[in-house]
Amino acid sequence: HEQGMVRLSLARGRTHGIHPSEVVGEIARQAEIPGKAIGKILIQDQNTLVDVTEEFVSRVLGKTGSYGFRGQQSVTIERA
């Protein structure tokens, strides 16, 4: 992961049709953080790894279950 960032895991991936722009948009919108606080995104088959600035990790994790991707509501995000 990137320096100064924490790697998180999103419970959706390539098989769910996830794209990086969706990840940035949904996390930034739900957690009310700037998009620039989201770093490297690695989309794997079943999950996606996302680097988030340390400063905003608690906000992102605090909204877990509120994220929705491609019709799937209550998607969780946790520390990787």
C-alpha cells in the first residue's frame, strides 16, 4: 500500500463488475471525504483493495454497510 495510507478491503470485485471510478465515487460520497484521500485501487476477482489516507480511515469504516455497488446494497469495507 501507499505510504501514509491504510489498505482497506471492499467486499466486491471484478466478478461483480466493479470499476475504479465507482469505488472512488461511492466511498467519497458515503464517507463524505475528498476523492483525493483515496489512493491505489486493486480490483481482484472477489474483492477490491483500496488505500485511504490515515486521516479518513475511521470515517470510511464507520460507514461500512452503507456502500452500494451495482445494485448491491450494504457492501462492507474493512481493514485488509
